Amino acid sequence: MLTSAAQRSLPDRRQHGAAAVSSVAALLAAGWSHSSIRAQVDARRWQRVGRAVIKHNGPPTPAECRRAALIVLGPRAVLTSFTAAQEWGLSGWEREAIHVLVPRGARVRRPAELVIRVHYTDQWSPAPMVQRRGLHRLAPAVVIAASSFAKPRPACGIIAATVQQRLITPAELVCAVEAAPRTRHRAVLLSAAHDIEQGAQALSEIDFAQLCRRHGLPEPSRQAVRLDRHGRRRYVDAMWRRADGRQVVVEVDGALHLIPRRWWDDQLRQNELVLAGDLVLRFPSVVVRCEPMVVVDQLRRALQV
């Protein structure tokens, strides 16, 4: 971390954002000398972070730290993983460390003032990068983030979140996973990406689709559209048509469905489906995860398989 003296903020002098961070080379090109830069740092008006200079003496913002990291690591480095996801607008998955992607074999400097997590790649290419921002594109970046989890479920959760928050399309997600042959949890991630492409966006819906596949149940239609008696489009999580023509509808309910207003709406919508002749099953998401055989047994009886 920065020195205690550097933690004293001077709001009237402080410049906000990445513009407050420059490389030493840029300052020299702008007319500063090495001695004048050193004088600003020695006077504790500026802060030196490797080859980067933060031009104020207050606590650096996350954006300033990320800019400083890119200056320190050089032009062949881009923000990736959780850091890139945050830059692209993903919420709920923030991390303190600055994640950067560099070519394998690159020399990496790690200033004590910054917490940097380095990811290496054998396929360095400008195609999946926004070079002017020093930023990995979201789809491949989030695949790197997903591969950092020890277990596959949170890995599926972060890729689902990018689609839920409408930051990338399911097709972009599938392409990114397919382009990462050595990534951890690749088979599960690819399955989840295809589930998302077919309409399952909530993690609970992905769990349900994988449960059906694992136990040999027929493949359902996901996010199927039903018209209510007023002609309005209603979406259901999964739907099958039995041999006798009757439709079986399944809804997987997460915690949000416990909110009173949502619960009331769910009950009324279920009534409309039942009145239309559908067989409706509802499963709490926690039961799908923790008591899967209860779900499988009821599905088999409902589907008559």
C-alpha cells in the first residue's frame, strides 16, 4: 500500500480518474525533467508507482490503480478476468486485485503498492482486445475469471451473470468458451453456455437443465412462451409435451420468488396455466441443488417416463 503520508488527501489539488496517472516517459515528453518529477515525489505532492506517476497525494482510486498497473506492465498487457468484467459494467463480481493478461514469457514487474494478479496466454492477439483502453473483451475475459474458481458452480454463475446483465450475447459466450480449449471446467462451462443460448439465464435454470441431462430425462423447451387468456406473452422455465398431448410446465424458483409481490404473481400465473390444462411443477432452486433425486422422481412421474 502507499505510505501513510500519501494517504492525506488534498481535494483541491487532486485530479480524478485515469487522467491523473502518467508514465514517466509521458511526463518527460511533456517537458518535465527527471529531477523535477523526483522533486514532486519527494515533496509528497505526487506518488511514484514503478514507471507510473499518480499526480496527487491522496488515496488512488481503483481506476487510477488499474491505469498505473498497465503503465508498469507495458504495452503488451491488458486488463482481464474480474477487472475487465468490472470495466465492462459487470456488477456483483468485483475483486480487489488487478487482473492483467500478458504473453507467456513476458517479464512482469509487481510494485509493492499494487495488488496484481497476472494471467499468461500462449495466443497473444489484438483481435480480442481493445488496445486503446488496455482492455480484454468481455467474453474471453469472463472465461478467464470463470476458470479461476475451484468449483464449477460459481464459474457457471459468472458467465450467466454477463448475459443476465445484458453485457454480452449467448452466442458470444459460446464462442469464447469454445476458443479456450485448456480452460478449467471447460466441459461444464460449454454446457452452461449452450443452456444459456437456449434460454436458461439464471443459474438455477442451468442447474435444472444439467440435472435433466445427467439423469436421462427428455430435453425440455426452455424459456418457452405461453399466451395467457388476454393474449399476453408469458415465459416458463421449462416445458415438455407428453405423448398424450398434455403439457408439463416446470418453474424453478430462486430467492427472489419469495418476495410477496413476486410470489402472488407466481401463484396467479400458475392458476392460469392449470386452468389451461397444463400440469405445473414448482421446485425451489435449493431443492434442485441439494435434493436432486426428489426432483427427478417427480419429473419422471409427471412426464410418464
